[in-house]
Amino acid sequence: MNPRPKSVQQLVDVFKRLPGVGPKTAERFVMHLLKAGRGEVTRLTRSLDELQNNVRSCEVCFTFAEKSPCEICASDKRNKKTICVVAEPQDIFALEKVGAYSGVYHVLRGLIDPMHDAGVAHLKISELVARAAGGAEEIIFAFDPTIEGETTIQFIEKQLAGLPVARTRLATGLPAGGSVEYADEVTLAGALANRQQIKK
Amino acid sequence: MNPRPKSVQQLVDVFKRLPGVGPKTAERFVMHLLKAGRGEVTRLTRSLDELQNNVRSCEVCFTFAEKSPCEICASDKRNKKTICVVAEPQDIFALEKVGAYSGVYHVLRGLIDPMHDAGVAHLKISELVARAAGGAEEIIFAFDPTIEGETTIQFIEKQLAGLPVARTRLATGLPAGGSVEYADEVTLAGALANRQQIKK
């Protein structure tokens, strides 16, 4: 006998589509909701409805926001001539937490994955090139220092060729609290090659 | 500037209440849904609605089912005099997959946790005692072999004292494909003490 109710199986299948969620975890989610009761399920559906109704894509930088243009793109306190390019909106959340950046952003909505060759059509690259051509002074690439990040920088660099815009990238090197002994070779070689002048 | 839209933060907070989900995972779920688009969010809310509307607690065994009594409790092919007690409905799913059991079940909806002393009022123990007193011949405890499982068996044993019902528990020992060398001491001691006669 299959003792799993159809509605349970169906929700397990939907939860399984979330990143990093396998069948066991999905089932634990469903059972948690059933044990927690109606209030908890309602809380979740209501929040999903609000997400659906209130969140849209910013027409300038393609982050997710409740208004378009988003708060940062609309602010006259932000320098519109410096554009920090990130892979996902979460990267903006992390950078804004630091509070040290006063330019604007551009969300690519992913990176080029040379191993899986997903193509570049879904990425907001032509939109970035248009913004760069529209009077930007500096493009800062703020991708993860991975194969995907490097490939994406190289690809965009070709698109930007000839435009009078400075291009920089986040520094790579030892992370704060990191260890020379346990750092991988690529990190250590990069930290050595890009060694910084000690300020007097 | 806090670039996280309010509706995103709200859904992150609800997802964080799922078991094993921290703030980063919850945020990844929300971003996945936003990138996947309306269809995906609708699929999830619709499945949640169906769960809410279709799944109830079986009035006999307290599993989650689309009917009450559930399919197993209602089946005349199942022996109602043998009751297998489990902690959660998922344990029934696992046992039914084996296909070797023809009795019925009783879901406690948790185990006694002596370390956190959550009490026993929320567990379906008095309902089990009532079923045991109503003509059951055997109660099989099918809990995880943990402190919580042992404590729960001991507690229920006291409640069942005097009732003319056999009590058994799942065998403990080496799991199939397990290793004598790497088995923990409690498992090995138990496997030795409960060694089984080899059938000729």
C-alpha cells in the first residue's frame, strides 16, 4: 500500500525543485507543515502571494525590488557613473551590508558556465553594454573568483572593447582570518603577484 | 541602504521556520522562485492549498491521509490486532515500502525528548493505550534506537502495564552492508547479546 497521500507527494515534488532540496528534505518540509498546522501553511501561501504581487525586476539594474527603478537606482545619493556588476541580487545584499560602496549595480542573473554551456542569452549582458556605452566611467566586476566568474569577465570584456570606460575587479587574496599554511595554491600565487604596498 | 525587498525578507523568515533551513538557504529558495517566475510560485501555492484542503489526520492511527480512517486502517486485509507504533508518518512510508508488514500503525507524532523535556501531552500516547486496551494482541515499537526512542518505550511500557498485550520492538544489530570493524560499541554489544540461531 502506498501510504503517502497524493497531496503530500505533489508538494514533495514541488519542494524538490528548490535548490539543494532532495526527496527526504522535501518530505520533512511537508511533514513539518502538516504538524505545524493551518496557520503555518497559510503564513507560507500568503507570503508567496505577496512575493508574487509585490516584487518585480528593476528595469535599470535587474535586481528584485518592490519598485522599478529600485531604491538604489532611484537614489540621487548614488553615483550612476560607477556600475558594480554582480551575478545575483544576493550579492548586492552582501555588498550593501558593508556600506562602503556608493555607486550603482547591474545584476547579470547568473554567470557563464563553460562546463554546461547554457549560453549567454538569459544573462543581462547586452543591457550592461548599453549602460556602459551610456556614459559610465567605471565597471567593477564583483563575481565569485571561479571559472564561471573568470569566463564571464572575459566574455563581457570583449563586448566592452573600445568603450571609454574603466574596468576593475574585486581584489583576490587571502580572506580576513585566513591562513597562509592552508591557502590553496591559486589564492597564494595571486596574493603574492598582487602584493600590496604597505602604507607608511 | 537595505536592498532586500520587504516581501523577500518576509518569505525568507517563513522559509527559515522549515527544519534545517537557515537564513542563507531560505534566501536561496526565495531567489530561486523569483528567477523561476510566476509559474513556479503558483505551482507551490496551489500545492500548499491542496495539502491544506485534502490532508487530514487519521482518527484511528494519526497518520496524515486524504481520508479518515486512512487507507490502511480502513483495509480489511490488514490485521487490526497488531499495532506498529512509529514516531512520524514518514516511518510508515519506509515500513510500507518493505511490504513485509500486514498489521496496522499508530503514529505518536514525536518521541519523548528527555534532554529538552518537551512533555508528553502532545504525543498520542493515551490514544495508543486505549487501542491496546481495546483488544490488541501485539504492540511493536518501531522507534529509532536512540535515547529518545528508549525513553519513549519505557514510558509507554509503564502505561501498558497489566494489559494482556504482547510488546515487541524492532531488532537492533548490524545494518545490512555494515562493518564489524567500524560499528559503535553499543551496536556491537547489542548484536552480540541478541545473537541469532543460524537456521539449518
